[in-house]
Amino acid sequence: MADTIISNIPSSADESGSAGWIVALVIVLAVIIGSVVLYQKGFFGTATPSTTNINVTVPNPTTPSTTRQ
């Protein structure tokens, strides 16, 4: 009977996760660039200015007059 020998050649460490890191980097860059573009287009909106007018009158402080003698 003939023996069957199976030899598994280990793949290099570069092949195992580099594709995943490249995909993750592309997705992160797309999110950042998309957010900047949407912000510049005004998609997120700006705060509407308030039309409420608040007038405050602050009394002028009076100091006692000091005269030098």
C-alpha cells in the first residue's frame, strides 16, 4: 500500500490580513471624506439664530468720593 503524504505549506503572514486592513482603511477614509463633504455642503445644518432679544440694564456702580486731605 502506498502512503499518502500531505504537506501544507504555510502561507506568509503578509497574505493573511493585509486585504482586510486595506478594506478597513478604504472604508475609514470614505467615511472621513464623506463627512467633510457633507459638512461643507451644509447637510448637517447650522443652528438657526435666535430672534429673542434680551435687554439687560446694568446699573452704573457709584463709588464714594474720596478726597485727600
